[in-house]
Amino acid sequence: MKKIKKIKIKLNGKIKNINKNSKLSNIIKNFKIPLKKVAIELNQEIVDKKKLNNINLKKNDKIEIVHFIGGG
């Protein structure tokens, strides 16, 4: 049985262990994050949501997901 390597990332300030070679799109799906209502930042840079499938996460990446809140 092949063991899947894990890496540590930081998601909204909390350390998470994820599979090595995970894509950012997998994290969004796994945590059931509503794409239309959030902004995603990877290592202090805003991510183009069209490119989520192309971004492989690396050890110690920092992801911040900010929810939009309406109001007035």
C-alpha cells in the first residue's frame, strides 16, 4: 500500500495537513467554500478564480479566504 505524503499549509490562520500535490481547487471543494461569495489569497496575493485548477499547493503555503458580507 502506497502512503500518501502530507504537507502542512495554513488556512485562515489554522494549520491543516493536506495531501502533497493537492490543488487549490481541491481545498475549496473539500471545505465547501462558496466561490461566488469569497476572495482567495495565496501567500498574500489575490488568486484569479479561473486558475484554481492550475495551482498546486506547496509546503507552508498560506491561504486566506475572505467572505463577502453585504450591508449598508
